[in-house]
Amino acid sequence: MSTETPEVLLVLHPHAQVEATSERAVSVIDRGRRLPIPATGTIIVDALTRLAGDGATERTLWATASETGVETEMFALALALRMLDDSGVLCRRLVADAGPVATLVPRTPKFRYTDVEIVAGQLWSLSRSCSLRVDNMALVAEAPLGDADLRLDNPEIANVVATLGRPQTLGELKTRFPDLADGTLRAFLVLLKNAGLLAGYDDGSAPWEHHDLWFHTRSRRGLHQAPYGGTGRGRKPLPLVKPARGDREPISLLVPAAERLHHTDPSLHEVMERRRSVREHAEDPMTIEQLGEFLWRTARYQLIVPGAETDVALRPTPSGGALQELEVYPVVVSCRGLDPGVYHYRPAEHTLEWVADPSLATERLVAEARSTADGAPPLQVYLQITARCGRVFWKYESMAYALILKNLGAMYAMMYLVATAMHLAPCALGGGDSELFAAASGVDARSEPAVGEFILGTCRAS
């Protein structure tokens, strides 16, 4: 068995840089944040230079500072290390004779390193929410509720992580990995524990499904320091108006008279009180005029505003950044004045364009919608809502897909209210099959996935 003695070095976060602002001051720049650190002498500058390079143990830093014998230097070093730690900029790197083993990288300023005791006979295993991913050509282990990620710098240590998929004692790990010293394995378990990657404690993740917890924690602030919001991270965005297919002449839709709506619509209070999910439709199907009015009132572009990077538009429903990534595809089963098939609503022109004739995939899509709607009778119109993700992903970071779903929820609400006001039967569905819609329509399920489903028809007299 290896007898190497591991050490835990302090290093700056991979994104952090040291910048000397004057002879008496220095700053650490971390992802746009500037952390000014008073430099009362060369000790602070020397310490930060080491931390920005290969790192140094805390013992080494204090030993260097104590050589000056100046109390103010010691106090300044303690203050600087505390400031870096409190800001989530100070990482811990486990190194052995063969080089770096793993690096604990804080994800939030809440992170506090704890020297956990590793009991020899205790069983250790990975948390059920642990994930491995590649980041900047390095393998990273992380947990959604942890305050730090663990970068695996040594290929063999990645095998240790894989082995911990089943509970292991320290002794069993020693047997499996004889080339790793006892101290290295102990120190690595400490890093895993600090990253929240080990099971054995209630971290609140039990009720969550794996993907739901990751989506929640990574699409909101608080448990990560990744860039967030309108960072403009991507390439040039997709155009506001989706290019027309040109297969057939577009079908012009009804533009309802505002005066008629003013006199015939019930009050907002009445609409809100009457709003329900209605799964059963009348025998007489809705008309193309009703479908046109519904789409005009819920999904048309009211105003297009030219922009430097991309045009934006206003709709009856709100949309983050007015980017309008949502597209509506009526799948028509029964609608007077309109042949069955898949259509695309063009919100800028208020027209329908043909997409595809009825097919086996269309039948399966509609059958699945009926099943999702608790086995509703034959549907009249099934509205498939997709998202042209490139409209949103180029601008927003971390929160982009969550924003799409929030926009979808706003559109759902408007569809319910308008359908109720028009005495139609609306019902949003809880899910759908993106791949099946892609097969029925030819729309690419990666760049424009289906994100929402809504059925619409005429109400029964009751």
C-alpha cells in the first residue's frame, strides 16, 4: 500500500484573478465581482500569488507570515483568508506525491469547510442526487443541494467515486485501491462529505425526483454562482418570425371586431369564476372562425418592435424579454371550414399554414391527448405549443428553460380565460410526447421541442 502523505492546499477559484490596484491594495476579481483586499505589506501579495498559482497549505502561509514578526501582517492575512472564504472564492485541493487528486470548489458563499472525522468501520456511499459531468475537460461530481462541487483531478479517484455507488467502509476502499494511501482516501472522503456527495444525512432531497431537484436548484439563484439572467451568452438569436414553409397558400383567419367583443364578452369576474377544465365537447364541432378568433385573442403579435440584436414583439400574454419563443400548432381533428391535419399559427400575419396531413403519428398524438384528458370523447382541436429555444437560450443563462415554462403558464392562463369568454371548452394537459409531435409534424424536437398541450372544442349545452 502507498505511504504517501497527502496535503490539502488552499487555492483560488478557477475563475478568480488577482489584480494589484496599488502598492498598498490588491483585488481578487471573481466572475465580475471585485473583492478589495488591503495589502499592508508583501505578505498578502505573496499569499495571493501562491493561491492563484499552485496553492499553499494554510500552515505554509502562516509560517511565511510569522517570519516577519509583524502583528499587523498576521492580522491582515487572517482577514484576507476570511474574506476569500466568506465570498466563496477559496478552494481546497487534495494533493499527493503523484499530484492533484481532487479540488473542492465552492458553489455559494455559504460554503464552510469542515474537517469531518472518518470512522474506519463506517459505511460510506454516494448521495442519491449525486451527478457526474464534464466541465472544462475535467470530471466534476456535484449534488444539487451541496454548497460546493468536487473536481476529480486524478483518474483513479474517479474510480473511487464509482465504487461508492454501493456502501463501502474505509477498509474496503483500501483493499480495492491499494495504490492510494490511507491518508489520501480519508482526505478524499472528507472532501466528498463537504461537497454534500455522501449519503447518511437528511439533506431534504428525499421527496424530490432527481431531475426536478436539479432543475429547481440550477434555474434559480441561491445554490449556485453560475452566470444568471440576460447575459447574452449565445450566438445571434433566431429571427422573431419563423420562416414560412411555402408549401401551400396560408389560410387567413378571422379578426374579430373589437366593438362586438366589448358588447358580448362577459365580465372578467364572471370569466374567472366560470373557468374550468372541460374535457367533453358538443357534437357540433367548432368553426374556423371560432379558432381564428381564439388564436387572435391569445397568441397573435400585437406589435413588433425592431431591435439591434433581434426584433421583439408584444402578445396578449407576457413573455420574458418579449422574445416570443412559443409557437402554436393546431392539430385539427374536427373543425368546420378546415381540413383535418397539422397547422402552424403565424402570429405576425394571423394566418394558418399547412404543416402535415393526418397520419398514424397524428392519430397516436390525438389518442395520447385523449388519454391524458382522462379518456375524453373525440377531440376537436388539439393545440401543440412548442418553444424555439434559440430565441431564449442566446440571451438568458441558468434560467432560460424555466423562463420558457413560465411563459407557457401565462399562455395557458390566457387560453383558459379567452375560451371561457367565448363559451368554448378548454383543457390544458399535464404532459405530452415531444418525439411523437416531431414525427407528426416534421418539426425538430431538439431545436423546437413541444413544451405544452391544450385541447379546445365546443361546449355542451349544460
